Amino acid sequence: MGRGVRNMAIKEAHIVLARCPQCNRRLYGIRVEKQPDHWALTWAFPIDESKAKSEGYDETVLNGTFHPSPDYNGCPFCGTKTFLHCPRCSKITCYHGESYATCAWCGLSGETKTQNNMSLKGGSM
């Protein structure tokens, strides 16, 4: 009897870049995987800026809602599993519950607010 091919759906996944303001704005990548109604953050890892650029991670643009998966490890430097989305540069920075924060990418400061739908950009480093 022959063997069949198992139907395994290929999951859409991308890497978005983030910076940690508690660790001298160090760069890290976050693997996000497409789910039916959101993007799931699945894994975070430190990455060198030149490596991120050569892999094209700085050009990633994703739209939607983003939620950590149950086993998401969080920022490899400070451990947080939450982030801020900057309305000016559309990049993300670690978030620790503060009501006033500064983007680790472009320096925009302001009050924080809950946001459901967003557009994330890798952008130039």
C-alpha cells in the first residue's frame, strides 16, 4: 500500500523589528504568524542591524491586530511581551505599562493609549 501526502497548510509568517528602550534601544526581531483574525507574536530574538537589513526585515509592512501567542517569549533583553506602536514612524518599542512613553526609533513622546488595528513597518534603521 502506498503512502499519501499529508495536507499541511503553509503558514504565513514574517519578521518585524522592535527596539528595547530599557536596553539602550537594542534591536530585536519578532516572528509573527498570520491567524484567521490577527497576527500572533510567536518568538522574539536579538538581531544585528546589518543582518536585519540583509534579510530585508527592515522592509516588512503588516496591517492588522497583533497579539502574543501563549508561548511567546517576549523581548530578549527586558522580557516584556507588550509593545507600543508609534503613530509617526509605525515602528514598535517595548512597553512596560507607562502612561507616557518615547518611541525608541524616532523619539516621539506622548501619552499612551490602547490601539487595536495598526500598520507596522520595518523601515530604515
